[in-house]
Amino acid sequence: MSIRSFHPPVRTLMGPGPSDVHPRILEAMARPTIGHLDPRFIDMMDEMKALLHYAFQTQNELTLPVSAPGSAGMETCFANLVEPGDTVIVCQNGVFGGRMKENVERCGGKVVLVEDEWGMPVDPNKVAEALKAHPETKIVAFVHAETSTGACSDVETLARLAHEHGCLVIVDAVTSLGGSPLKVDEWNVDAIYSGSQKCLSCTPGLSPVSFNQRAVETIQKRTSKVQSWFLDLSLVMNYWGGGTKRAYHHTAPINALYGLHEALVLLQEEGLENAWRRHQNMHAALKAGLEAMGLHFIVPAAARLPQLNAIAIPEGADDIQVRSTLLKRYGLEIGAGLGALAGRIWRIGLMGYSASPKNVLLCLSALEAVLTESKASINPGVAVDAAQTVLAERGY
Ligand SMILES: *Cc1c(COP(=O)(O)O)cnc(C)c1O
């Protein structure tokens, strides 16, 4: 055997996640592993909860990081809140709404699908109609920041609508947490899940979740067992919620949690509003450059996510060749289109630590070089200047 240690290349990650991981987070993860019931570790867990309260803007007691990626946070919400026979309105305007539908069906629930075109936000009028047509609905589920298209939906309005009809809401905030305004308590969100590797710039593999009192009571009133032992919150809570009497549930991913703790400390140091503003500023600079080059966004301006820039692939460019050249020559990763948008768009992420002037300028100049070489129809020589102008205007 001649296999030796794995040394990954250094990349610039400007896809749909993972994003560039802050060096302080990697350093935190390399600290000594201690027991998951060690009093010092339990102190760290208490801090983690306070930091998550800040990130989510909530006081929800049931707030914790699930020991698995964002998809497991999604499954935690559905598995605990949906019982066989329940009706759930699922809004689908991209890939992740489709996964919510899968989750409801696997929990034995009945799905009422509200569809919007990919690239558009969820239309509250359609949700209102579905609620009227299906008064038996128990839950309304939707994605805040649809990473497959770059569209942002209006959580506050959708939650208000759902509550007017006595429903709970489940919100996917995997890509929004830390990147776009998100106020769990003010907006009355009942259950929400996120991920560590998007705008929190941590390594993949953890999923912060939060449930309000109404959601907790719904779980307590269940007549059937949660079909997943691992994700059953009543069991997980004996570990995360047990105070000094924490009971073993599963071995917490100790070092991964050090990483998330550091990521949340970084967010607290910067301040949520400042982080949201930085994402918006980097988006404005990238947008100026891309549009100067002649590229077009697929999402209407009012619904655009700053952290996920979906642009149409220009005439004459070969999707796979462009992305592989960016990776090989510049170490730059951008995202491909998913599902219905595969081969038609690129997704440029500006998430967390990746949302920096350095990355915006690298992306524009590298993309311009590769597109010019491949004879795609773009305007050369103007993108970087356009972005620099916006950066200077905004004090960078
Ligand atoms: C990335 C993502 C997920 C899934 O998260 P994983 O960590 O990949 O499991 C779910 N929803 C949205 C909107 C995402 O962007």
C-alpha cells in the first residue's frame, strides 16, 4: 500500500456550498477532542445554544445543532411534526421544495403542492388559495432561500398566512442563515432548520434547528412514535436539553461542534446586520461586473438572494468546459444548474467567508478570461472596473 495522507488543493469556493471555511474555524476544529459529557464540553454546548439564539434571532428553548448535514435538519422538522394522515402544503419553486414533498410522503402525510416557476419566489396568493381549498391543512412548508435558483421568499408573509388558518410553518433556512435577514421570533416561525456550510462558512455536517412552543406542543401531542430513532427530538433533548443531567444519546461530533461554535462567534463579532450588509455589498459588486460583461440574472431583482447569484449561461459558452477550466486554472469553483436548470445557468455563491472583495474580483476576471477564450458573446475588459467602482462606493 502506498496510499498516504490526503492533502486537498486550496480552492476558492463560490458555488452553492460548501463555502470557503474561515481559518479560525479550521483551527478551532484541530483542538483536542474531549469527552462529550465532559463538563467543559457541556459549557461549550450552553454557549452554542446562546450563539444559535442570536443567529436565528429567537429565544426558543428547543434550539440545537443536529449532528448531520442540512438534509437531516429538514428531516428532523418533518419527522417530528408530521404524523400519518396529516395534510401539508409544500411550496415548490426549486429543488429543495421537492425534497420537502418527499419527506412529507415518507412520514405518511398528504402533500398539497403549490408550485411556482423556478427562479420565482413562492407566491403568497397561491398559498392562500391552497389554504382555503384545504382547511384540513396542518403545516405549510417552504424554502426561504432557494439555493437551486437564487430566489428569496417572504417568510413573514407566508407565516402570517399559515397562522391565519391555524397551521404551523416549517422553514428551510439552510442558505439564508447568516446571509439574509432572518428573524425567527419576530416572524413567528414555528420550526426552522439550517446548515453549517453555507453562510456560516463552517465545514459541512451540522444542521442548526429551532422549534417554538407551538411546535413543541404539537410534538408532545403526537399519537404515533417518530419513525426515526436518531432524529426523535424527545430523545435528542435528553442530551441537549438535560442541563447537568445530560444522558447519552449519540456521541456528539465534538470537533465539528468546536467549528460551529467558532463560526457563530465570528458571526457575533461581525454582527448579524453587518454580515447581511456585507453579503448585499458583495452581491452588488459582483452584479455590476456580471452585467457589464453582458450576463443576465434569472431571478427578478426584488427576489434575488445576495449569496446565490444565478446567471444564464451566455451564447457560445460550454457549461462543463468553462467550469472545469475555472477549477483547473484558477482553483475557482462555481456551481452548475440543478434539475430543470441544468446546463442553462451557473450559480455563483457569495456565502459567508466567500463573500469578500477578493473573491468577487477573482471570479469576474477568471470568468471573463475563460469566456473570452471560449468565444462566448460577452463584453470584455469592463467587468472588474464596474465591480471596483461599486466596492469603492461602498467603502471597500
Ligand atoms: C444545501 C441545502 C440543503 C441541504 O443541506 P445539506 O447540508 O447539503 O444536507 C437544504 N436546503 C437548501 C435550501 C440548501 O441550500
